[in-house]
Amino acid sequence: MVMRTRAITALAVLIVAAGILSGCGGGSGTVTVSSVSITPTAATVNPGAQTDFTATVNLSNTSTTSSTSTAVTWEVNGIVGGSSSIGTILSSTTDNQVGIYTAPAVVPSVNNGQVNITAVAQQTDTTTTTTTTTSTSTTAGTVTSNTAVVTIGATLGYSISPSIASVPAGGTVQFASILNGVADGRTVWTVTSASGGNPGTIGSSSGFYTAPLSPPTGNSITVTGTDGTNSLSDTFTIVFSDHSLSGPYAFSYSGDNQVGFSAVAGSFVSDGNGNIESGLEDTDSFQGGVAKQVPISGNYVVGPDGRGTANFTNGTTWRFVLTTNQHGLIIRSDTSNTGAGTIDQQTGNALSTTNANSVLSGPYVFSGLGADVAFNPLAIAGRFTADGAGNIPATNTIVDVNDGGTVTKADTTLNGSYAFDTTFPGTGRGVLNLTSAIGSRSYAFYVTDSTLMHFVEIDHNAFLAGRAFGAPTGSSFTAANLAKGNFAFTAGGNSSTGAYAAGGIFTSDGNGNMTGGAFDGNNAGTVQSNATLTSCAYTVDPATGRIDLKLCGAGTSEFAAYVTNNSSAVLLEFDPTAVATGIAFQQQSGGTTPTGSFAVSLAGRGIFHNALASYQEDITGQVVFNASAATGGNLDINNFNQVFASDLINIGTVSTTTNGVITTSPASPINAPASNGRGTLVLTGTNPIVTYDLVYYLISTNNALLFDMDKGFVLTGVLSSQF
């Protein structure tokens, strides 16, 4: 037994000794990183998105005492951590062998939008060997993994961006294209408007789009990008903005102040960014008399629907609605002041300071309405010729005057002079001096171009305001001066009993006869609706083209009519019914219900002195129509005592009961016109609740004149398409 135990002990010692000896060699036990592999080996990532990669680090000669790190460093295209242009990669905070790759916001333009991901491990081994002494050995180096390929935005095909619903007028958009996930520099860009007009501009190679200053006809803009057989489009609309009111404008309006009639004409320059940088105006009113060359400035804002507000430093406020960037309808919106008129963009030629008098050259027709110095209603209309050098010779000139019912017809002594303002050059302002049988009168005028000027009287002899238009040349006129066809017209002023308005359609045969039509009138609340006009003769003065125009059948209304260059005529009524002026337009189309987005204006009629209860209200707004009703819009109303801004049009329905039968109809309907172009519509406001029963007289599919049939409102106006 003793001998067997000793043998086992000796064997154990030999085994331990053998183990110790086997550890003495050292070098054969080095631990190294043999390889690094990452997965997945390929990935597709959208711009700005993330994806994960996992590294596996393989070691050789490992032992329980090895301390080699298995952490890796991540690279994109050989750059540690990547960059913003090719994407970045960072180790996960919870696992250093997981890399989180974030794609760049824009597909890289090189290598077809692909980048390479790699992981690098440090090949460092620290091994401790124990014999009779302790030794440590270290081996250094790096091992790089296989390459994983990331394709960024690699959706196959062609695309353009952005996709937008609308662009503010004058605004910009940068369009871009991608072909197979890569930014495409070969795209050719174009822009079109579905119904014509100005669609804006776009760089054919840059894709940089600039919107027009107002919506074009139809308001449907299409930007198209094309690269070979690849072609895509984006369609959007234009909305009005501050840019829509940019540059020089002439304006005029007339209405009432606390004492009565008030008129203003002027010009201003807006910067397209909400500022009225400079301006000038002349005023003539019962309350303040004449004020000449008054500087003005202020600020403004234009909403997406074309409605806007202008605030002037002199305390005046306007509400307006734009039809285009070149024309707008305005009302004054200060409590205890009314006024309605227009703004019209001025051309560069009209503002020239070189030989400025040459801007006015050739024949002009004009009309004006206001009061004499005794505050009686006064109206004038006529024709003169400017020689381009500041003179108005008494050759083929003519003027008609209705002063409180005292009529001076066809006065051919009219002559005068004109000169542009040298104190305020470049404003379009000048002074027009006219002499006739009624005496000498002076007017401040503001031109928009050689065919239109706004004027207001500044001589203290009367209170008048109006406009003058370019007229046909010649001195041998015939009955054909009033063209064959239908004419839409409105007129307004005073009767012996109060405010007066008229409107309708008359038909000319172009050969000296009025052959029919329809007439509407409102004489101080007595309304005549859709009366039939019968045959009547008209005559034309061969030297001046003046037309003596009678409308028969609804009583006889008689006008002096002067034809303009734009298929219209200015009117002066001189029958016993009223002192009134008006406008007539030859009808271009007459059978289609107005549809789309329209600017609307209604102006109160009548000239009053110290008669606040007689003052009429003024309205501007924007209305959208389908074929049967208003579908949206707002009205801005000034009834002298209070201003109501943004009165939302009622687009709901109303119910009526007749003989127990309930009928539902639109609250703001529009009815199809008759064959002569006369139709009806109703605009109903919601706050305040107000209803305007209107007749419209079509000029074209884009424009109509308006007449209010309500006993309580004596108003005429216009309906003008925005797009």
C-alpha cells in the first residue's frame, strides 16, 4: 500500500512539471486579429435615413489571459466617421461592433450615388507568460474588413421636386430632378400656362422658377423637367402677394366726407415688399377745398385673394382688390369718408422727363362728375386733341355740360393747354387748362400711359373729377362710329329727388339706329327693372365723332357719347331725368355665366352737400363663382358710418316656404344671362348680414358691369376676372 501511494504522487509531479515546461516557449502563443467581416454587404438607403452594420472580429491563438480588443473604427469611403456629403457612421452606444450609418440629405453626385462602408480593427495582442519570471509581449497593426456598398436614394426612374400647390406672386422655387437616385444635371426645364398669359420664368438648366406678379388667365401653371425620354411635370397655382403691387401707379377716387363731395387723384410708387415709398396727390372737396401736390407715403399688404389694405401717413386708409398687378379697384375705408375708384400701373414712357409733353398726343375723350360752386350736381364730357407740345387747339374739339339740369350741348369752342409738373418730375402729374363757353378750368392730371389719365379740378371754380381716354383719330365720322352690336352700360349721378343710377344693354345697328335692349334704373329708391328698349335713332357729329344717343321705351334717356380706343364710350346724360355720367362697353360675348375668381366693386352714386343720410356705401371684394352660385369670397364695406372688413360671403343655402312647400336655394346665387348678356346675382354677407341684389351686364367672359336693384342702395360697379 505504501509503495502504490508514492507512485501516484510521483506521477502527479511529473504531469505538473510537464505543464510548466510546456509554457516556457512563449512566442508560439501570440494572439492576433485574423480578420474582420461586416454585414450586410449591400444596402439601399433614402437620403437622410439610417441603417446598421455589424462587424465580426475573428482572433487567433486566444487564451484566457489574452486582452486583444475587438472594437472597430467605422469608415465611409475610407474617411473615419464619414462626412456630410457622403454620409456619417458612428458606433452604437450599446455595442461597439455595430455601426449606425446616416445617409446625406442629398444623393452624392459621384459613383452613381454609392458609398463604401468598411470597419477597421486594431491588431494588438497582449499575452502574459508565467515561468520562473513574468513576461509580456505586444504585437500591433490593423485589419480592414470587407466592403459593404450603400446605394443612396437608388429608386430607379426619374423624378422632379418639389411638388407644390401654389406659389406667391413674384416668389421663387428651386426645382430639382433625380435620375436613378442621382441628381440629374441634364434636365431641361420649361414653364407653361394652360390658358395663356404670363406663367413666370424658369432657368432651362438651373430649374430656378420665378412666379409672375399676378395669376395668369386660368391660373394653372405647369413646370416640366425633361431628360431624353424622361419627362415629368408639376402643376400649381399663383396667389397674389405684396409683389403684386410693385412699381408706379396712378389712381383716383371720389365719394363723400362730412360736408359732401370729395375727390382725389394722384400717383405712388410701391416697392413690392409692402412699402409705399413715395407719392403725390391732389384733392378737391366740399370740406377742405383744393389741396395741390400733397406728398404721400405709407405701407400696404396684399392677401392671397388679391384683396389688400393701404395705410398712408396722412391718415387715409384704402381697401382694394387687384385684378392683375396692373389694375385694381379701391375704396376709401376711413370712418366718415367714402370713395371709390381705381389704380392703374404707369408705364415708363409716361413718366419720362425728356420732352414730357409728348406723352399726350392725339385725340382724347373725357368725362367728369361733381358739383358747381353752389353745390349743384355738375357733369361734363367731351373731346380734344393734344399736339404733343403742350397745346390743345380749338380744332375738332367739343364739350357737353349738365350743370344742375342746365345743359350746354356740343360746345365747339373748347381749347386749352397742358404741361407736366417740373417740381415733381417722374410722377406722371401735370396740369390741364381748358376753356369753353362755361369758362376756364384747371385740372391736375396723372397719366398711366398715353391713353389714360386721371384728373381732378384744382381751380376753385367747381368740384370735378374724372378720367380721359385715347380716342379714334379722324375728322370725318359716320354712324359707324358707334359699332354694330350690343353695348353694356351703367351711369350714375343725381336726379331732382336724390341719388340716381341706371344700367342696361342697348343694341346698335351701326347705321344710325338703336334697335332694342334692356334698361334698369334706380331713382332715389324707385327701381325700374328690365324695361324693354325700343327703336330709336342716333346721330354722329362728323367732325368730332360725338354721338347723340337716345334710349327709348323706358322713358327716353338721352346721352352725349364719346367713343374711346378700347371699344367703349364715355357718357353724359342731359335729359331732364338726371345729371349723370357713365360708361358703355361693346359686348364681346353675352351668353355665358361668369365662373372663376372675380374682383368686385360697387360705388355709391349721388352728389350731396350736408346730407349724411343720403350718402351711399362703397364695396370692394373678391368672389368665386361656379355656374350657379358664389362658392367663396369676402367683401369690404364702407357705409360712411362704419367700415366692415372681410365680410364673408354666405355660400350656404336658404329655405323658403310657398304654399307649404319648402324650397332650398343658394344664399348667393348667380343666374345665367339672357341672350343679350343681362343676368342677375345675389351677394349675401354674413357679418354684417347684408344682401346685394345685382344685375350684371356681360362685356366678355372676363368682365361685366353691375347695377344694384335694391331700393336702399343706389350703386353701380364692375365684376372683373382675376384669372
